[in-house]
Amino acid sequence: MNVGFLGIQYSFGLQQTAINPIFLYLGALGDMLPILNLGRPVTGLLIQPLIGAISDKTWSPRWGRRKPYFLIGALMGSLCLFVFPHSPVLWLAVGLLWILDVGNNMAMEPYRAFVGDKLPEKQLSLGYQMQSLFVGAGILLANGSIVLFQYLFGGESVEQAGTIPQWLYYSFFIGAFLYLTTILWSVLKIPEIPPSNQELAEINKNKLLPIGKKTAKPFYEIVEAIKDMPKFMRKIGAVYLFQWYALFIYWQFTTPLFKQTLGFTTSEAVSQAAKMSLTYNIVTMLVALALVPLTLHFGKKKVYALSLIGTAFALFSIPYITNPTLVLVPMVLFGIGWAAIMGIPYTMVSKIVPQERRGVYMGILNMMIVIPMFIQTLTFGPIYKYLLGDNAVNAMLFAGVFFAISALLAMRLKETKSIYDTKYTFVTTGGGH
């Protein structure tokens, strides 16, 4: 079921590690990186809840409810990944990032709702942690390809201003192929569960609305869903504010950090950043499913908060390690945190929102990711330049402080108990499949 998520997350892996270095290759300065990434939060803010609301009111006996949207997103994303490394100038690369983000968000939001639709409540924890595992696998493959191709073809290349090195092209070409083929696998192999008679009646009623009302209805439903949003989601929004602001800093400034602390060239720093991502995503894959019984024994809130504290310690230590091998060690803590971030909150939210509005609420949860990113792209450039002294070390420490704050806020969350929270059961067939 989660195979398609592999291709989506390969694309996100390239965004985390390769996009900002490409901006640097094309002449961007360090304090420009946040604003150049504005497309990610803006498209996420608009596309994810909108597609979630529309897909809630979609049904095709042939194509299903969610699958048409992540197929269209995959086509857009695959095309952008193929074209991206050919960008001759900075403005074109930034424009392609906007289009790529539209495709990624169209594919990702319905996929999260797709898992919630398919699985019974007792399998939700396993389903979303499996999705976390595929997050790790996709990003791992993306970063592994960057490390491999830089090692094979980048050692003798001479960096030229305004030119993207040839070795970086290959990772994008693999991503374009993988994105489309894995989504096609899920579209063709995994059937969706038909809506209930009540849901189908509501979908058919929506089809009869005039075009104006039909267009406006998703926006109206998003507003209504926000008004009716459970208090738990408002509290997790506070956690997400600091958590995702910090993550965006990490992804943007890892390459500048290693140019400063390790004395690397841009290509060497990109490869080191990819090794960091490779390491933490291997850890994510190893611990993703192990977190499920831990959350059942100790509670999701405690495991989540402790994971965020570990991530803060990782960011505090990275700037002071000047050995390129030893600096990988903090990524163990980062990987545990990443596994928790990509699985636990979705499980907690999926259990408290109504089935018929799961798509729109998953979209709103992702709004809580992109709003901090949006704030970061607008605010962190001046903070980096004027408050942190154009210093990537200070940027990483700033991110660590924000992770520590997010951990404290996570301890304020109140879990909703379920009958399935007292016993963990592996179910390989049956309800929902």
C-alpha cells in the first residue's frame, strides 16, 4: 500500500539535500536560501487542504477517491525532477521548485488519507509507522544516490559559478523514473474501499451543485473543519510551529555548515549532507516499527517528546564535531526523532477525526507543517544575516533550541485512548485490505 510513498519521498529527499546546493551553484547567497524556498510552504498551504477536501467528495468506480490526485501529482513531479538539473539560471530553478511542490503536495496529502481510509483502527499505528519506514527508504535512496554519484563522478570535477555539476543530474533522473513508477504501482495494484451509502449520497449530491457552489465548497469545508477542529489538533499545531521551523533551518543550512566547519567545497559539503541524511534515514527505517510497541507501553506523547529532545541534542552537537565520520553519530538521535515525527502525530490525529472528513483534516495537519515553513522562509533570512551573524553554526544551534521548545510543548498533549491502545496486533490480511 505504501510503495507509492517511496517515490514521493525520494523527491522530498532531493529537496532536502540537493535543491539548496543547486541554488548556491547558481549564485544564491546564504541569507537568500529561506526566501528561495517559499514555494514549499505556500503550495503546501494551498494545495494539501484543498485536495484533501476535494478528494473527500470524489468517487470513481474505476479510479477511486484518492488515487486520481496522487497520480496527477506524480506526473507533475516526475517531469519537474527530470528538467530541474538543466536549469541554466536561478530564477528558473526557483520556478521549477514551485511546480515540483505542487506535484508533491497533490500526491502526498491524498496518500496519507488513503492509508487512513484503508486500515481499521487497530492497524492505524502500524500503517502510519510503515509509511514512516517508506519515508526513510525514499529519502535514503535519494541521498545514497547523491553520495554514490559524487564519489564516482564528482571527485575530479571543477566547480564553476553558475553551473550545476553533471554528477548531480543522475540522482534527479532516477527520481523522475521512481516517482512515476511507484505511484503507478499503487494506483494499479491497490483498490480503494467504496464509500458507504451515506457517503455516496453526499458525493452525488455534491456533483449536482452549480459550478460556482461546487468550486467554493472545498474552501467552505476547510473553514468549517478548522472551526470544528479538536482541541488536540490546536495543541499539536504549537508543537509543529517550532518543530518544522527548526527542520527547515537544518535542511537549508547543512551544506553551508559543512563548508564552514569542515572546510569543504560545495560538492564535498553536498555529499556530506547527503551522508547525514542517509544515516538518519537508515535509523528511521530501523526504528519506525519499533516505535509502535514503545508508544503502546509508554504512551505516544512521551515517546514523541523524548524523540524531539534527542533531535535537539543532535543539532546542538553537530556544529562542534569537525570529523566527517564522527559527525554522523548524532544522526542516530535525529533518525529516531524523524521516525516519530513522520508517524506518531498522524496516528494520534487519525483516531480523533471523523472518517468522512479525514482527507480535509489530514490536509489541515499538513497546513500546520507548511505554516511554520512559510514563517521561516520570510523571517529567517534577516535573522540569519543580522542576528546570527551570517554564521551557519549559529543557525544550527538556533534550530536546536526550537526543537527543545517543541519537546516541552509535546508534553502538553492529551492522548485519546482507544481499545486498540492496550494491545498491539499484527494483522496481515482482513479488514481494510
